[in-house]
Amino acid sequence: DTEVTQTPKHLVMGMTNKKSLKCEQHMGHRAMYWYKQKAKKPPELMFVYSYEKLSINESVPSRFSPECPNSSLLNLHLHALQPEDSALYLCASSQDKPRGGWIYEQYFGPGTRLTVT
Amino acid sequence: GDSVTQMEGPVTLSEEAFLTINCTYTATGYPSLFWYVQYPGEGLQLLLKATKADDKGSNKGFEATYRKETTSFHLEKGSVQVSDSAVYFCALDMEYGNKLVFGAGTILRVKS
């Protein structure tokens, strides 16, 4: 099973709403990622979790709050978003890499299409 | 810093034409190189990868060879199909950190 699942597929929310995006993988991967992708652009890394601990935060605004409750699940909590936050949000997972060691490919989910009104 | 440059698109081809999408990289160390494909309305799928110089990645008729001397990883396919229409991203990953560096992406349109 090389699948990363994401829910919901589509989400429309107002600027005062609180919502969450969910991501799940059962490949035993210990690194999980959130990306934001605008139309016609490559994905931009937001957060990386390694062994359920946040290891990279790419200076993302605090209205985005990630959470990794266990090794299979990754959430992204959304609050007080702006219309410019509308985008495709992609989750990915991979084996975690040892120091200076092998590089593992990332497996991506289908994404959540978020619209902020 | 590390970076990836891809040829600009869109690339428009007729079915059964030969495809080349150019990709070059800049990196301070020895990256692994990847091609990802994104079909309309979907997430990214790994198409192929190469982890060291002169490695050739291949999948579904696509090929790319890791050329250290020219810092390139060009994607090729001998005969494209309409179903290959998608956006193709070249990417690198360094041996340190967990961070893919993507190129801008190349849109491929194949006409029947």
C-alpha cells in the first residue's frame, strides 16, 4: 500500500471559521509533510514532521497549525484564514533519512482544494 | 542555494511524438533527482528517480539519466500519448534535511 489519503477533497470556509485538514498513511513512514500549491506553481513546503516532532516550519503564519497525533496521522488546523490562502494543500510522507544517509522519495496525497471566502 | 531549472512550457506535441523536457540543477552536494507528474485535479505522483551520477531512472516509457558533468536530468519519452498530458516537475533532494526543491514545472499537452 503506497497510498496517502487526505480529507476532505474540497473545503470552502469563511475567514472566521475554524477547520482541519487530515492526512493518513499506513506505509510506516516516519516523516510527514504539508505543502501549499497555488495554480500553475510547484508545491511550497510548509511543515515537516519527523518521528511525530515538528522539524521544519517554513515561517508559516500562525493561522496554520500542524499536529501529528501519531505516526500515521497528520492534521493541519486552520483558523482566521485569508482569501490568499486559497490553494491546493498537499500532504506527503516518506521514510525518514538518517544523517547523511539514503534519500527516500516522498509519496503525495491527492490534496485538499481549499477556498477561503 | 540549491535550485532546479526546467524548460518553460507549455510543450504541445502530437500523439506518438518524441518528448524531451530539460531539467538542470544547482547543488552544493550530491543530490538525488526526481521527476514528479501531476495530472489535472490530482496530487503529485513520483514518475522516476536517480540517486547517483550516471543512474538512469525509468518508468512507464519515461527515462532520465543523472548527468553530473552537465548537472542535468532531462526527461524523455519515445512516443507520447494523450494520457501523458500533465504537469511535470523536476526536483532534487539533498542528503541532509527533508526538503524537496522543485523546478517551476512544465505543462505537457498531447493532441490526438
